[in-house]
Amino acid sequence: MGRKSRTKGALPRAGESLQNVWLVQPPVGGGPSDVSPPLGLLILASIVREAGFTPHLVDLNLKSKQGRLDAKRSLRNQFVQSLPKRASEVDLIAVTTWSYNFDVTMEFVEALAKKHPQAPIVLGGPHATFVDEEILRRFPSVSYVIRDEGDASFPALLGALRAGAQSAALAAIAGLTWRREGEVVRNPSGGVVEDLDALPYPAYDLIDAEEYVRQHPVLVVEAGRGCPYNCNFCSTTNMFSRKYRVKTPARLVDEVEWLIEQTGSNRFEFLHDNLVASKKYIKALCAEIRERNIDVDWSCTSRTDNLTEELAQEMFLAGCSSIFFGVESLSADRQAWTGKKLKPLKIHEAIELTRRQHISPNLGIILGFPEESDEELNLTISAAVRWTTEPKVQAEVSTAMLRYYPGADLFQEADTLRFDPLAARDASALQGYVIREEWRQETRLFPLQAIHTGPEETQRNIVRRDLVRTLLKLAPHTFRACVDALGEAPRELLDAWSQDPELLAALAARSSRLRTTNACVGALRGWVEARDLPALTELIHCEIPFCGTAAPMIDPGDELEHVVLPKRFVQDELLAWARGGPAPSELPPGTSILAMRSGPEAIVWFTDKPQDLIDVFQQSYRDDRAGTLNYVNSLRRGMA
């Protein structure tokens, strides 16, 4: 006999046997380091356990980042293998959802619904919260949607299902969307969790924390929820309300100490969309950390207009090493359009005072605003280039493209979304995955596989974002020299680089992040070579010394490579020239640029005896191959 399948409108009834609850984190896009323990699910696992159920965790994102998921093979088979085969071991499956990976998420759901038709499937998280009714109407495989914060509603659903899934009990669960006699029912929303201190610690016993730390050394601890602001591109305020809520300093630091004891790591991100919105709270938190005298390195998020010099100083003394600012744009008009309303002057002041207090400023900008003028684009990119290279700032800048997310005010324009194959490949959570044809017109359900711009504008925005993202990381001084030393406008530079044939081919194929990176480097290198300016050429050689090879950047490997290039100019003067200063002085003949690598990072020396250093490393490689390679790969790219 064939396996039973779900019928549309059927009410899953787990009954008294409901015990084993499987919590699933689907794959998320990004690079190998874009992974951390799935905090929301780990907290939910502790809540589930307290309610008398047995939680299990499946982190497909970790598996993906470890290279253990392959989109070229059957994803459904790989997904099915992530849970036990026996139906008796799988009583309910709960999956967290995000807009940028909902296609892959539904591949998982469809596969598991066929394998375990007896198990109700519950979706929660930001994406399902805002398209809940559409999900239940479109996908019979989904049994329930838990909207908003599920800390109380999810265990209530488990209890109702264990008791037989009576309609009256289900109708009483706040924030539940479900089916009654084939009709979708949307229960009223419940309130938010007011007392975050009452939440249990995350169930770290369900994971191996070392696996995550090996991928990315920073763990995440929830500091609070809710942002009092309302940017039009962000769903946070509609997901968690605009009420600023935080754990008390004592409770948060208790959890930090517990995590240090559990994992051995002391590097944390204090998760909150705008933790510094309350100066009073931050001061109390810093006092708590210092009073306990714990060695902790932490980061958080702030608006630029929330931070003061005094507060930054207190944060640094309490172990804060990095603050993320969502800057988005340096245009006052774009700030007004987003509803963020940051003042450009205050943005500059906050970034500079952050570095002045020995805290690293991390910044986010957005490209592709509608009706953004060339002048506005130039203003934002010029500022980003200077922030990354200015000695008194030395910021890290991340670059995103404007997209429409369910729950954000901009999603009111969702009827403008159209499926776009390039946008879909760009947003793919798994390299090589292609969304099913029958899902492509469901643009409200799959908004990141669609986009609001036309094909030409979409391609232009993606290429610009790739170039800015890549070159700010790998060649910021060369980028700045093009802007400040040569006087080129950023938009004109991006348009020129965007014509590179290999870059366009990489964009069309979207076969790997590495190919895109190398294509961006190649576009810059070709432009630099055409200028035939020795100082500019030397800058790119210092920043990307292997740019003249077939593979400017490579994945980690087991071979040690080196390149020797001529060094002509005084380095400090060369960097000053890139910032718009006078031409650099020349060095006496005989100095070289020596670079070594065995992966994406390269060690760079300026030396008059390159062969001596080559001999040292080659001997070290022969004596301790693994240790030498680990040392080379552990170094961080960048020039002061």
C-alpha cells in the first residue's frame, strides 16, 4: 500500500502519543561563517521541555555551511534523512521561516509531509506570521501557523494537540492560524512576552557549540525584543511591536556567564534590533558586567542618533568591541523616504566617536532605492569607501539591495513583485537551487524570488551591490584612490566595471560566490591596468596580490602559494595619496611585495629579501604542513 497523504482541510490529530517534537532550522544563504546556534528554536526547545515534551533540533543551516547539503542532488532525500525514519519517533515537526529561504523551507516541508504524514507540521517565524493565510490555502502539507512570538502559543498548541485537537481548544490559542472544516481560521493575536527574564535559557544540550564556533566564533544571546522606530523596509516592529523590551542586566549577564561555562566562548552578539535605544539600560548593563569583572567581548546594534561619546566609553570599558549601525543612505531624502530619518551629520559623528572609543563601527548601506539620484548614490558610496579606509574610522561596511519583505510597510506594494530568475538565484539559500516552476508566480509567498524592479534595473542593482560589497572588503584603498585621487564618481566607476564580460557571465551563472568575487576583482584589475598609473597598480597589488593570477581569491586548500611583485612607493604616502593626498615618494630599488596564501587570506610583506621569507615558510610547511596552513588561513585581510 502507498503512504498516506494529507488532504486539504484535514485537521491533524496527534493525540495523547504526542511526545517527540522536532524543531527545524532550514538553510540560510551566505558564506560559511553565516551561521550561529538557532537561538529562537533553542529557547523554544527549553519551553517545550518544561511543558512535558521531548524536543529535538535539526539545523540544516549548519549542515549547509559545513558543505553537507548539495542542491545538485535530491534535496528531498537529503531533507528526509535529517529526521528519523520511524514514524513513532516523529510526532510533530515545527519549522522556523524567513522570507529569503522560504522556497527551500517548503521543499523541506513537502518532503517531510510525505515521509511523515502522521506528524502535524507547524510553521512559525517572521515570514509565516505575515503570509499565514496564504500558506494554509496554498500548502495542505502545513497544518498550523504560529504567528508573532510563539513562546506561549506553541506549547499551548502542543497541549491542545495532545488532548485531541478539539476545535474549541484550538480556537482559544492566541496567534494561531489553522483549518476548521476546510476553512482557514485566524485567531486573534496575543500579546508580546513582557517579562523576558522569565524565558528559560536556550537548550544548548541539543547542539554541539564547538561546531558553530568553528564556523563563526561569535555566539548570539538574546538581550531583548522590539524596536521603537518604524523603517519602511523592516518587519521588526510589526513582528515584535514597537515596545522596547529587554532582559534585566542581571538576568542577561547571568546568561552570558552560563554560556561561557557551557561553551568556553566569551564572544557574543547581544541580539536586539536597537539595544542602545535606552541609554539608561546600557549604562546599567555595563555596570553589571564591570561589577562582576567578567572577561567578555560583545557587540550590539544601535542607531547613530542614540549613541553618545560618554555611552560609547562605558560600553568599551565593559567589553563592547563592535556596534552595528544601519545607515542605509547618506541622503536626507532617502532617510525621509525610509522613515528612518537619520541626520547625515550625526551619522558621521557617531561613527567617528565609536572608533575614538576603540569600538569597531560596522555599517550597513542599501543600494537600489527608487528614484535615487546619481548624486545620492555617489554620496553614500563615497562615504562608505572613506569609512573603510580612513585611519580614524576603519569601519566594516555591508551592502544590501532593497527588497520587499512581508511585515514591512513596503510590502503593501507587493502587487508590483514579479518573478525574476536573477533575483531568485541571488537570494537562493542553497547555491544551485532553482525554485519550482509552479511556485514562481506566488510572489507574496516567495517575495525574495521575485522583485519590484524591471530586469535591467535588477541586473544593474545586483552588479553594483556585488562590486561594492566585494571591493570594500578586498580593495578599499584602491577603490578610494579611484574616487579621491583620480576624482572618478562612484556611479561612473560602477557602470564601467559592470561592463566586464566575466562579471556579466558570473552574474548570469550565479554558480558560486567565489566566481562572483573573482569576477569583481577582475573588473577592477582590468580598469586599473587600462589607466597605467604605477601608484594605483601598486595599491591593488598590496590589497589583492594574486589579482594577476587566474584565481585572485581561492578556497582554503592544502598548498602554499606565493607571489613576488615590485614595491616602488613609500607605503604610508601611498595610502595618503589614495585618500586624495600628494603623490607618494619612491623607495630605493630592491624592495618587493611578497604574498603567501593557502586560502582566501594572504600574508603580505614589504621586504628586500623575499627569498629568505619564502625559504622560512617552505621549511615550516615541510615540517608542519597543517600548522603552517592554519596560521596562514587564520590571518585577517586588510591594510592600515
